[in-house]
Amino acid sequence: MPTNAVRVAVMPGDGIGVEVTEAAAFVLEKLVRRHGLGLATETLSAGAFAYRDTGTAMSEAVFRQAEAADAILLGAMGWPGIRYPDGTEIAPQIELRMRLGLYAGVRPIRALPGVPLALADPRAAKMDFVILRESTEGLFWARGRGEVIEDREARDTMVITRATTERLSRFAFRLAERRAERLRRPQKVTLVDKANVFTSMAFMRRIFDEVARDFPQIPAGHHYVDAMALDLVRRPWDFDVLPMENMYGDILSDLAAGLIGGMGYAPSADIGDTHAVFQPSHGTGPDIAGKGVANPTAMLLSAALMLDWLGTRGAGQAWCDAAAELEAAVDAAFAAGLRTAEFGGSGTRDVVQAVAAQLPAVG
């Protein structure tokens, strides 16, 4: 990937997705100038309001443009009053995961300096783990395939494949290796499943254990999903990398976001072998859309994930440096007393300005 030809498809989406995307663009522009990054962006229309206006949530032409980009930066998509005829939500972000093979849903959960936490235990300030949500199969495989039989029962099917579980497991252990080097402490990979009940989960565990043998230097273990829901509240500081099935990851990543201040602090990346989408874990915030109070932190941290991923994919060290600077600026702003609107503090614009002020000056 040449350093002068990095193309990012920007999909603001709906509601506060548009607002936090604009916030990220402001900060990215400063980093681009400081590091001389060759970044070209193209804004694409998709989401619930695109569906309302055109009858298509994401046109094939838009998908092909996103597919051709080096990375995709997405705000949020969906709207309560706009749904498909079957009652399901408009969610092109799920279509992107499926069609682009984005099996690794990386959801970092990290306590930010100064941000109020849900847990009083002082160890909570050291929370730093990753939920690794498989994002292409599991129970979500049933999306669009479920059936209602004679109006007496409905069925959705969970699918777990060997190929995807192997890729997810290897991704988890390689992520643990990188985290161990960066954090300078050992990392453990813990598969979250329900292998005591479901054949698919026992299958997933067996494949995970096979892959684990290829990484003997990294401790590996298992945790039932219901017990993990308990322990993420009771002792979240004890976990490092947590791969899991799609629906489990969807639920537990929301719970985990609550531990660090809420969804406004939870970034994410959906990564495959050749493509990646970066977006905040939150939704479109219909109750606060247009009020200027959306928390852009998750989007800023998602943009940092994107910069780092592009750097490691060949764009160059400057991209990784920019990612580290953005993450450090977020930490510094909150450590200095910044508060977002959900904690009685600043709106979107002021938060972005506070973070931008912590970035090194353009040379």
C-alpha cells in the first residue's frame, strides 16, 4: 500500500453517526497535515435515511466503492422508525461484515484517565481488554434466513464453521502477542462459549484448542458466556483477549462498554483478511441527534484503530505514529478534566477541540 495512495471510504450513516464522523474528520485533518499522510477520502451514502429516500439502504455501486477503498470509516446506521417490511432494522454495516468477510470484530475496552467508571474498585482503572466478536456467522448467520412455520413457531439457525473459527482463533492469539509486546505484560486468550449446552459451541471450543496448541507461549482458557457476564462486572481486570460467537460478542461488548463510561467510549474495528471497517460501537442516538451533545470519543478512537491498521498494512510508520498520537491526545484531554455530555460536561464540538488541543503542533 503506497503511502501516497491511501483511500478511505467514509460512511457517516444516520443520526449522530453524521455528527461524530464530522468530529473525526476535523482531528484526522490535523494528523494528516502533521505527518504528511497521503489520505484521500470519499463520502458514501448508506443507511436508514438512504433507504427511506431511495428504497435501497446501500446500493451496489456504493458497496463497490467501499470495497475498493483501503479502509472504511463508518459513523452509525439505523433509525427506529425506518425498517424493512419484515420489521428488522436497516443495518448495512452488517452487510459489509458479511460480504467483505470481516470475521474479527475487535472491540477494545479500556478505562480512560479521568472518565467516571461504573465500578468503585480501584482496580477498575486498569481495565484494558479486548472483546473479539466473530462477525460473519454464529446466530447472525440467520439474518434474512429465519423462518416462521404456520404462525406457530419461528426458527433462526446458528452456524459455526471450522474455517472461520480457525481464523478467529489465530487472530486472537496474534492480537495477544501484539498486546503483550505493547503493554509489556503477559496476555491470556479466553474463549467465551456455551459448550456445555450447544453442539456448535463444543465444536468451536475444540477448534480453538487445536489452534491454541500452535501458540504454547500464550495461556489459553474457556469461560461460559453466562459466567463471563457475571465476571465482567465482578473482575473485568482479570481478562485480556476474549474471542466469542457473534451474538455473545454483541451483548457482552455493550455490557463492557458500560464499565468504562458507556457506548460513547467504545471503539470497534471489523477486520478481515483484506478489508476492514472502523466504527464506534454505539448506535445512531435518535434521542440526542442534532443536539450537538453526542460523545465523539468512540469515533476518535476508532479512527486511531484505522490509522494503526493502515500503518501495519504497509501505509508506513507515520500512520502508526498518528494513531498513537490520537489515542494519547484522547487520554490527555480526559486526564486534564474533560467531561462529555453524559456526565454533565461538554458537547461534541468542545470535546473535539479539547482533544485536538492535545495533539502535537504541526511542524
